[in-house]
Amino acid sequence: MSCPECVSGSVHDGTPKGTEIKIGDVPAYVTGDEDSKRIVVIGVDIFGWRFVNTRLLADEYAAQGFRVIVPDLFAGWELPLWSLSAHDTNSERSLFQRYVARPLSYFVFAPFVIRNMPRQVSTIAVVTSSLRAAHPDAKIGFVGFCWGGRFAISQNHLFDATVACHPSLVKFPAELEGIKSPFSLAAAETDPMYNRARAEETEKILKEKGLKDVEVKVYVGVNHGWTIRVNMAIEEQKKGRDEAVKQVVNWFDKYLS
């Protein structure tokens, strides 16, 4: 159900520029032009809507002219940040990290999965319907990371376009049936959750269904989670992360305009 890369990575430096509001009673971080007709909803990973990396990335998208929404999909729950250092593959782990923090992070992760599996779909629906009611002339996209990437697939039909970045826990291929709108996928070549073979099979299945607005990009030299929790000091990984940012921005530039 889990992989070390789902609960590992680096915390990025920076100060988010947005504010916190409620959308349909769902807490959310919002950033970017309030009058923009191009809205992007972010499906967070298991570190939640408060995770600084996610907020900084939202600001980065917003700088391209989007209004970006980061809703709380987990009703206030999120994986603690200490699990990042417990699984950090880029530094030598202490005995505490190896024998206490790392096993404990899985102990925390398991009930998280069980508790939150049913509720994201309804939360996403509430946020989307509230946004469409408040902004009837806007186009709305969704980009999801890791856990949230699954809903870029299964809930694609709720949006004008979606992007799934290293999705996890996807019911494959059943949940591909949810894809009706333009869909882009960013996958890591050796991702245990969604590798090159699965990415290529996804593209094949969708195109055989007659869907034309489909894009699949496979990244080499990066791990699951690279788009949101990459170590920015490692040039190859940062380059892959920056290319994924461009993939998302270009997709929404094309389909939310």
C-alpha cells in the first residue's frame, strides 16, 4: 500500500504568498489573480494542504496567470514532516531514524490511508461545485500529486483538464474510465506506483477509447514524488522537477484558455 518514496523527500525554502479561505466549508490556500478565468485546483499529497512545498508550487503556477486553490482534502490530517527525514535517501540516517522514525512513519501511514480513502471524492466534488457556482465563466483544472494524482484520473470528468503527477493507489485500469476531459500524465520511469510500462499502457488504453487530448511524459533519473518533494540541491532532480512544472503550466495554458 505504501512505498518509501511516498513518505520521503525534502522541504523547500520560501514564504508562500497566498491566503487561507474556505470554499464550500473546505479550508483552502488560495493564490494568484482573483479575477482569473483559469482556476487550478491542487490535489495534495499526504503531507497535506499546509505543506510549504505545495504552497510554493501553487504560487509558481499562479505567477503564470492562474488562480490556484489548494484545498484540505484530509479534514485537517496530514503526515508529519519528520517522516521526510526518516526516509531521506540523500543523507545518512541516524539509528533513531532507521529503527524508530522510519517504522513509525508506516504505522502512521496505514491508519491515514484507511481513514481518508473514502472522503476525498466528496471533498473534491464540494470544492469543484462551489468554484463553478462562484465562477461560472471560468475553466477549472486539477493537478494531483502522489495521493492526489489518483483523483486527476478518477475525477477527471469533473474538470476541464487534469494532470496526474506520479499518481499512487490507482485502481488500474478501472479508474481510467473516469477520464473524459483532456488528460496529462507525468510519471517517473522506475516509480513503483506508476512506472514507464504502466504510463505507456495508460496512453494506449485512452487512445484506443478515442480520446485525443492525452499526453504522457516519462521522466528518467527521478523518483516517485519528485515534482513536489525533490531535493533542489541535486541538479538532475531539480531539472526534472522544473520540466514537470512546465508540463503542467503548458497543459493548462492550452486547455483552460
